[in-house]
Amino acid sequence: MAAELCLLLLLFCGSTISEVQPIYKPPPGTLDFGFVPAKTYDTGAYHEPGPIGILFKIVHAFLYLVQPNSFPQDLIRKLAQQKFGNTQGDYQKAIYYEIGFIVSAALGLLFILLLPLVGLCFCMCRCCDNCGGEMHQRQKKNADCQRSCFATFLFVASLIISVGVLCAYAANQHLTNQVRGAKKLVNSNFKDLKIFLNDTPAQIDYLVSQYNTTKDKALSDLNNVGPLLGSRVQEQLGKEVRPALDAALTMAGAIRETKEALENVSVSVEVLQEGTERLHANLTDVKVHLSNTLNDSACSAAQAASTCNIIRNSLNQLNINANFSGLPGVSSQLAKVNDVLKIDLSSLVQKGYAAFNDTPDLVVNQTRNILSDIKNVLESIGSNITTFTKTLPVQKILADLTIYLTQSEAYVQDYFPVVEQYDFYRWLGCLILCCMVVLILVFYYLGLLCGTCGYDKHASPTTRGCISNTGGNFLMAGVGFSFLFSWVLMIVVALTFVTGGNVEKLVCEPFEDKTLFKVLDTPYLLNQHWKNYLSGILFKNPNINLTFEKVYSDCKENKGIYTSLHLEHLFNINEFLNISMYTEDVALKIEHIQINLSKIILLDEIGKENLLNFSSSGIEGINFAAYLTEINKSVTKVDLLSFANDLEARADQLPKGALENALKGHANNIRMIHNQQVVPLEQAMKYVKARSTLNQSIRLLKRTSSELMVKVKNVISAVNAAQFLINNNASQVIVQETKKYMDTIVGYFEQYIEWVKESIAMEVAACKPIANVIDTAVDIFLCSYITDSVNTFWFGLGGSSIFLIPAIIFAVKLSKYYRRMDTEDVYDDVETIPMKTTENGNNGYHKEHLYGIHNPVFTSSVEQW
């Protein structure tokens, strides 16, 4: 029934899953299916015996000494196959294995047979006044030492017997306590089995319901086909399209920058021309006036002629150095660039960007019908799941199993009082056995107590006190009961020893190390026609390698019943976890997606012609070197302040007069021109900015014009190549990205498949309760509760029974020193020479009570000893 339930749950899940092996499998987004609902099992299949566990370990060690041999797997196999004895040496092997138990049992049998016989003979012997039965005690020098030794040995033996009977009583009580508490453990196991059955449908429903997670994620990706598939296509095409459009947009920016640079050149040149022309006029006036002064007759004098000639020769330096008036204009280039800018190239490029960025919307519009069909397929899968689940008799099977489990539980509950009743009888019987030993111990302890306390060393054996005599009688009573009870005790010890010891060695220890499972897994063991018994029972196919050990180990690890029982041989999950007909249909529909991107125009012919017009605007014909040369020149050829100072120094060399004053006046005029015109041209913001702007603009134009035609052609070629890719080769990119998109969708189903497989293997119908039932029945009930307790019982009771033998000997010997004797030894003096009397014959002693007198000589001799 359990196997059928597992098969149904797998079939229930299997109708919702498929297996697809794509050529390319991208890592899809991880789906979160949550955790399969599972309750915690209450049963803890582990028993901690508590303090009595120390006794259990001692008994295990003793059993190892008795039986150190390993588990006889071959003999057990032959015995199970009814082939034991067919081979020579089987009995020898069995005897060799059981030699420890055989020897111990033989000793116990000798004990059972001989001790009653010895007791009978001993009793008859004492009745004949032999074997210590005569009421006469010989006087010896070491009598006190012997009495003390016998008392000590008997006390030690009694203590050992006491310990043994306490161990037996503790084991007896422990077994009873465990039997009384076993009901809770049994109920816990039944509760776990009910949880096992009741949780399985919920776990199945959860696995099925998680198909919606897969479906919702697939639908989400289908609804976002534009951002997903369209963006992927756009991303791949964008590797060539975007750089081409970026280059065109950069060129549009370069056109605007060129216009601004040309305008800046024109304006800056005008400003600089204005300043330099006014300076040139003033310097020309100064030079004319200075030349007229030098032409004066005073310069003809011998003293002034050389100075005037020097000044006259330096007049050529009074001139401007940077002449911006001679630079070529840029008005024609500016006009052509303005014509180019009449068409907004940036706007055209932006339209190309916009058209390319509409790729996701194109994908959505062109795949709307196909995606609708795929969604219908996904919905049909859900409908099939619902239809299929209604046809499965899961609830009926679970109901039958629940009824069977309930009936079993009711049977156990009804039978449990009977178990407790029989356990009470067992407990009472074991208690009676312990009481037998306790009765013997009571006599021994009372004998020791009375004998020790009532003993008077001054009293003769015939005059011992009543207490001492009573102690001796107690000891003899203990001896008598020892002979009566010991053989009964040993019978119980022998039977429980052989039974409990072999159960421990042949069941409990092999179960703990799983050797027992290896024996059970022996081919053809339990059925001579079946190689594997368990698979033959479950699957009717004994050739399947299904072992008791593997099933137990897997259930112990709380794996799913599908994995533990290898139900793939009865219900192959790889066959039933397959909805490939659906996913193949989905993949086929996705593969037939046709996306046309030919409507995307990156840059029209007007834009391309605009770029060509810019390349032929003539900016590369500007004489940039002339501009840069004039910009780098100083304002004047000579420093006017230095020239004025030099002129004034020259004037000081002339004779005092009008010529000197005129020259100094010209020097002051030159200084004034420097301060009012040269300094502003060099430092005034207007002219500094004009010079800087002219410098930057010329350099910008120089860079822009460098291979301008080649740059424009490269931009146009890149745009044409990108447009060709979109118009002709985009289908390859679309097919490639469509396959990746399809693999992503299918990947969600594959994740669901793997999750269901893993959940069925490890979580659904976890069979821990089955292993717990086995552990409870064998490891806890049979081994820990019963076998350990029984073994400890016979160990304690057997030890007590064995030590009854030395206790009997010491008690008989010691009682002679406590009991009142009928006769005693008589001495002539204080020496140890006994006196012989005629009335007593030649026995060497007399009966004191016949004379009614006290024997002071014997008393004094005893005191000396």
C-alpha cells in the first residue's frame, strides 16, 4: 500500500513536468519554490538507560569474554536456507562459536545437579554426627583467628551476594518500568506514522501547486518579451549601431563647434585689428615728428651728428609687430558651414536613435499572436494537471492505510494491558527469586550479627550464650536454604543466560553494526528462487538490487520513500516527469518568431549629404600657420619704454637747447603711447580674451579640418554598415537571441523538474518513521529494554548463586564457633594435654552436663589462648 501511495504521488507530480535538452542553456533566473511542508516527527529512536547503563556495559564486557567470536554470518545463512549440517564442519563451527556459552551452561548444569546432591549428602552426614554434625568442638590455639577469618570471608561473600541480588532487582525493576513507559513510545510511533500518511497529500499538493510558480514566471517573461527578447536583440545590434550613430552625432557636434570657432576667429581678428591699426597710426605720427626733429640743423653740428644718426637709424623699430590686418578672412568658410547647419543633423541622428530604441516595441507587436498561443499552452498544462489529479485514487489509498493503522493501534492498545499483566507475573517471579537470596542473606547477616555480638571468649563451647548459639543456628539455617534454593536460582540463571546472551550476540550486536542486514540481504536466503527478497516482495522482480541495509540507512537519514525503496524500478520518474510535448510546442512556436527591423532608418540620405557638404566647406584651406604666427608675435617690434629711455639718454648727450628738449618730448610721447595703447593690447581683458579665443579657435579648426573628408567618409561608412546589418543580417541575431530566450523559458521548467526530483527523493513522504519503528522494536524494546535487563538480571543472580558456595562453607565452619556444644575438651592443667577419664572411655573428653560442674581448668586454658 505504501508503495502504491508513493507511485501515485510521483504520477501526480510527473504529469506537470518535462525534460528538454537545449543546445545552449543560459543560466535562467533562479525560481524560489519554498520548502515542502513537513512536520517534525516526535519519536526519538534512542534509549538512554541512565545509571543502570553502567551495569549493562559490564554485562556486555562479560559476554565479550564469554563469546569474543565475530558474528557467524555463514552459519546463519545456512541455517536460514535449511542447509545447516550439509557440509562437514558446520557443527564444529557452531560449537566453536558457542563454546563460551556451552562451557558456562555446562558449569551451570553441574551446579544444578551437584549442589542439591551435595546438600543431601551433607545433611545425611551431619545427621550421623559427621561433617561437623557432632556437637563437640576441638580446642585449638588459633581458634580466634580462624573464627575471625571465617566471619570475614562470610561477610565478604554476603556482601558480594548482596551486590548481585541488588543488580538483579534493579534489572528486574528497570524492565518493568520500561514496559510501563513503552506505551508512550508506541503511541509516539503511531503518531509519526499518521503524520507520515496525513502529510503526504499536502506535500503532493504543494509540489503540484508550485507549477504555478513556474507558469507565472514563464508568463511574466512572455509578457515582457519586449524588454527581454527585444532588448537582447537591441543589445547585440547596438554593438555596431550605437558606435555608428555616436560617430554621426559627434560629427554633428563638430559642425556646430566649427561654426562657433569660425565666428570667434572673425570677431577676434576684428577686435585685434582695431587696436593694432590705431597703434600703428600713432607710432607712424611719432616717427614722422621725430624724423622732422632729427632733420633740424642742430643735428648737423659735430657734437650732435653721431647721436642724431644713431637715433635716425633706430626709427624703423617704431612699428607694430603683430599685423592682424594682413590675415586671410574666414567668411566664405563660415557661410558654407551656416548652409550646412540649415539642416539639423543632430535631429536626424536622434531620429535614428529613436527608431533603433523602438526595437522592443517592434518585437512585442510582431510576436503578439505567437505569445498568445504559448500562453494558451501553459494554461492547458494547468488544466491537465487538475483533470489528472481528480482521476487518482490517492485519498482512497490513504484512507485504507489510515484505517489499517488505526486498527493496528487499537489492537496494540488492547493488547498492552495483557503485556503489563504478564510483565507483572514476570516481575513477581523474579522478585521471589531475589527474595530467596535475600532470605539466605538475612540468615547469614543475622548469624554474623548475633554470633559476633553474643560471642564470649571466656565461655566454654558448652556454656556459650543464647545469642551466640542463635547466631550459629541462623548460619546453619542460611546453609540449609542455600542448598534448597541455589539449584532453582541456577536453573533460571542458566536459561536466561543462554537465551539473553545469544540474543545479544546474534541479534542486538549485529543489528547495531548492520551485519544482520547484510545477512538478510544474502541472495536466495529467504526465498530460494529470489535473489533479492525485498525487491521480490515489492516489485515482483527479485533481480532488482534493493537491500534491507540500504532501505534502513536511507530511512534513518529521513530520505523520501521513493529513494529509499528504489521505486524508480516500479515507477520511473524520468519517464513520468515529462511534458516534452508541451515544451517542444512552446519551443517550436518561439523558434518561428519572425521579427522585421527593416523599418529602422539610422540616417537618411539628407543627413549623409549634409555630412559631405561639411567636409567640402573649405575649413581645411585656412592658413592656420599665419594666424598662429601673428598670435604669437609681440605688439611692437621694440619695447617702447626701453626705446623712450634710450632716446632720452641720447638726448642728454646733446648740448643743451631746443634739440634736446624736442627729443625728450618725443620720448615722453612714446611712453604715453606705450601706456595708453600697448599696455591695453597686452593686458586689457578685451584684447587678451580676443587673442586667447583666436588661438583656441584656430587650433580647434586645425584639428577639425585634419583629414576631415576621411573622417566624414568613415562616419558614413559606419552608418551604412550598421544599416546593412539591420536590413540583412539582423535575422541571425534575432534567431540567436530567440533561442536564448526560449532556453530561458524552458529553463524554468527544468528547474521545476530538478526541484520536484530532489523533493521526491529527500522530502516527500520521508520514511524516518519506518526506521523509527524498526529501531523501537529491535534496538529499544528487544535489546535495550528486554535483553539488557534480562542479561543484567542473570548476571546479578548468577553471581549471587555462585558465591553461595563459599558462603555455605564459611557459614558451616563459622557456626561451630557460635553454637553451644554438648561436649568439650578437658585438660589436666593449663597445658594442651587432654585428660582421659574412665567414665568417658578413651575419647579424651567428657560430658560436663553429666556432672553439673564448671571446668575452671579449660576456661583458664582458653583465656591463655
